[in-house]
Amino acid sequence: MAIAPSFDDLLPPQADPGKEAIRAKLVEVLKSKGEILPSANSPRGKLWHLVNSPESSLEECAEVIQLDSALASRIFRVANSGAYGMQADNINAAVLHLGLKFVREQVFNAGVFKQYSGWVLPPEWDLFWLRNIFVARMADRIAGTFEFTNGSEYLACLIHDMGWLFLATYVPNEFTQIFTYGKPAAETEQELLPYGHAEISAAIAARSLLPLRAVNAIRYHHHPLKIKDGEPVELFENANLLAVVFHVCDQVADICHMDMFAKAEVTLEQLQEGPEITWLKQFGKAPDLRTIAEEELAKAKEIFEVYFSNRKFQ
């Protein structure tokens, strides 16, 4: 598997003093507190290792989960939520019934929310975390219809827009201008920032050692077919496929009225017949976007309510 570059390799120095100051702040933040990975010796660190190891058992995971009462409570509540329809009496039963993929997603959710929920969330962005959960669930499911997935797809999509939170927290003036300039956000990003939110999100992913394919999928998810020649071409290593999936799922979120960054430009029917889905067909059957969206949005809402009671990470 190709190794991603160091996060600061993705952030070249800038000639413009204002943009260089933003770059310096980003590098400083990522060096000090940008990594998602929990401490290796903590229960969550041990669990993070277990859910990423093909040799781990569900019994091992359940044993470690019980050492973290907060995480155990969340997993238990999600498992017994309406979207999953379980009536588990204990965490062991929940884990054994729902499987490693479910546990891995909850471990990733807890890690990302704990690390980044303290970053500034603009009041009008109440849907930010719900949108990320929804898009990550959709992306992981769609990617899984075309290739073997290992969890990095879900995690990458969960953080693919985290660059926005960095901007809102650490360069609020520029962040506000992006949405008040009277120009498309992408155009204003180029004028004001050393890198766009997608590039910043890619640097965050590289900081936490996500594979190159996932980092590039984040970096290019707005222009998924423009990844440079020379990137790995094997299907599992092909960042184009994952970037296209992220792009499609972002558009579905916009269509489902989670259009925080821009209004939906197409209907679901148009997206289903559009160029991205046509491109995906070379790898297999086109996904049924409406069915997947309905099913995954219901689960995303349940998960959001468990983790964000009163709209704050609990």
C-alpha cells in the first residue's frame, strides 16, 4: 500500500506574507494537536489498534470497550437505537451481533468527535457533524460495492471537510469572508487562502497517517477525475474511485437539504444518471442512490443524537 506524504509536504511555503501566516498556523496546529489517533496505552488506543487489525476478534474488542464507560455507553445506545433495531442486554451482545465494522465505525466516530468537536462550529452549521456521519456512511457503503474496504474509507470521509473547521477556528476573518465576498466559495478560497479546505483536510488526514489513497481522495473530492497521472492505478489503491464516491455522496447530502456550503445543483435523478455514476459503472453496478440515502440517513441521525445530545459532543 502506498504511503502518504508527511502532512507538511502537502503545505508548501507561500510567497504572500498573509497566506504564509495562515500556513504557519496550520502547521503549528497540526503538529501540536492535529492527530486523530488516541494514546496507544489508553483503552481507546488499544481498541483503535484492534479494529484496524485483521487478526482481532469481537470478544477482544468487547473486553476493551468495557474499560471505557463513555464509549461503551455510546455503542450500546447506538446498537439499541431504532435504526439498528437491536434489543441487546449488554455490550458483548451488541458487539457480537453487529460485528467489527460497526464497532470500528463507532471507534472512529468517537475519536474524530473528541479531537475536533472543540474546534469552532459556526451557529448556522448545526448540521455539520450529521452531514459528515451521513456522507461517511454512504461513501463506505458505496465503495464497498466496488472494492474491498478496510475502514479507512469511512474515516477519510468523516474528516474530508474538516478543513472548514480549521478555518472557522483559527482564521475566522478569512473564513467569514469566504461566505460573504459575493463570489463562489471556491474562487474566494483561492484568493484569500494558501490552500483550499480540501487540501487542508488532506493534510489533517496525512497527519493521522491515513493511506495515500484516502489522503488524495480527500484532496481531490471536488474534482475527482483530475488526480495527477502517476498515482497508483490498482483498484484498491485508486484514489480516483474513492474521490468520485466522496463527490457523489457530498452531492447527495446537498440534495437531502444538508447543503451547508452550496445549494444542490442537480436532482437525485440527474445525479443517478450523471457523469460520476457513469464513470463508476466501469467497476460494477451503479449504486441505487435513493435507497442508500434513505437507509443511511436514518442511521446517521440516530448516531448523531447519541453523540451530540443538545448539539454538543457528549
